[in-house]
Amino acid sequence: MRLLPLLLIAAAAPAAAQTTQPVATPANPAPAPTNWPTREGDVTLPGFRFGTGETMDLKIHYTTLGTPRRGPDGEINNAVMVLHGTGGTGKQFLSPQFADELYGPGQPFDLKTTYVILPDNIGHGASSKPSDEMRMAFPKYDYSDMVAAQKAMLEKLGVTRLKVILGTSMGCMHAFVWGQTYPGFAERLAPFACLPVPIAGLNRMWRMLSIDAIKADPAWNGGNYTAQPAQGLRTAASLSIIAGSNPLALQQQYPTREAAEAFLDQAFTRNSANRDANDYIYQLDASRTYDPSAGLEKITVPVLWINSADDFINPAGYGITEAAAKRMPRATFRLIAATPETKGHGTHTWAKFWKADLSRLMATN
């Protein structure tokens, strides 16, 4: 369910012009819209300073569900934040496979008692992004900038602590950054579908292949295109479909050459509009400085870390997860076994696979 690399699930609401939209993959079909009561808003962060030293007035868009409640100290005490992946938006967490499993009565994020915050990160959705005006002159943001903007957004909303940060894919990596940069701000962390090591090896390579494909398209024109560089974006989408899918499910769902090729034609046709090449380049490259590996011992809150065995982007056989989990004193790691029902990298947003684990985490003090 992604056009681009670490995307989660398709956004449920209309997107602004030139906003990158995820593409459905066969193992991760686009969900039907759902009708959860939401509020939306923007916060402006004047003169936001990026790690590069660049500054701008930054807009962060957000969607919320539920009602904030205050404890005896006057502070909001029922907030949770859910963070999307590369190319996604907060609204993707309104899709049935996530929302219908988590927001109802007695569920982990029961809206009667929980205030859910779904930001659009820098460069995504309705937040400030290259395609607004600046194109390739937009500040070269990275994950540290995105996390700093999330914190500033929360403070504007009057939120000084969170019951949990649940992050998927890119949001998973943000959760590891949060745990070290702002220890204890979130009482729990739930990073799903990532590794706490630099984006290197095949992960960095396929990102760069996607970026290079867009830049090599003559229509890109140094980012100053008059129409989207369709061939470059198609190549990037091709890489994303391969990276994000569950091979076992693909084989069962598309067992003939004709069926497999027909799906690709449909996917590219269905997702040919509302994507922006410069936004995508920035989204892919924002991971370039990510490396929480040296500071895992700083994460002392309860951690539920979940990956899936059919995740091409974060393979299970690297030997990374076992050692890393031991360095976080209250971490639980689970690897979801691959089946025809799992969703490849996108397993992270199908709550049926990990809902019980999340319930246990929320009950942990």
C-alpha cells in the first residue's frame, strides 16, 4: 500500500494538489474510507531552525480524535501520538485495519478515554513541503528536524507528556529518536517496522536508486519541472512495490504472469495523479542522518518493538534486533511470522497482528 518506500497505508482524506500519495500493493490493498470523528488544525512554528542551519516559518498539520483530559496537575494526561511512514499522512490511521481495531470501546486507544494525535510530518500531507513553493530550495530536513517539530507541535497543543508514541516505519525510527532525545516525554514507545541502526546497505541503496531515477528523468529539470517526471516516478514506484510487498501473498494472489502484470498496470494507472517528485526525493533522503544505535541505553521506558519476517526493508536475519533489544532495559521485541495474510513491510499498520501486544504495553507502568 505504498507508492514510495516506507509508506504505510493509503490516506483516507483528499490530498492537496501535488501531494505524494501512497500506492496500494496487492498484499496491502487500499482500505475503504471510515468515519471516525476527527478535528484538524495547523500549528505554525516561526523561524524553525533546521539542523542544517536553514530557517523558515514551518506549518505542521495534525488530525486529532477524542478529547484531551487534564490530571490533578492541570496537564493533559491522556494523549497518544501515532507517527506515519515515508510518504504517508496522519489520516492513514483512520483506515479500518488500524482505526477499527484500536479506537472503539475497550480497545487500546478507546476514544472515550484517549486523545489521539496524528501529525503530518515535515514534507508530508498538509504540512510544509517542497511542493508548496520552494521546490529544491526547501530546507534539507532530516529525522531529527521532524522529531523536533513534533515536540514543538505538541507544546503548542498544550501536551507536555504522552502515554505512548506508536510509530510505523519512518515513525518507528522517529520513536527511537524520541526515546533518546526527550527521555520520559512518552511513558511508553511502540516502534513498528524499523531497525535502530543507520539506513545503510540495501535500504539506502534502493532509496538512492529511487532518487536517482527521478533526477535522471529529463522532465525533472533540476526540480523545476512543469509536469511531474512520470518515468522517474514510475521507476521509483516500481522499487517501492517490490520493497513493500509480501512475496508469499503475491504468489498466491497473482499466480500467473497475466494476473501479475495486470495488477501492475492497474496500480500505476490508479496512482498516476497527486504525487510530487521533489517531495518524494526529500522524504527518501530524510533518513540519511538517522542513527540511534549509540544511545539505546537511554531508553528506559517500556518499549514494544515489532517487526515482521516478510519485511524486505528490515530483514529479520541481520542479527541486529536481538542485541539492540537487550540494550533497552524494558524492551520487548516480537517478530511476526510471515504468512499469506501478513502484509510485508505494511504489516505495521494492520492492527490485528499486534493489537494484543499493544494492549499489554498500555497496561504496563
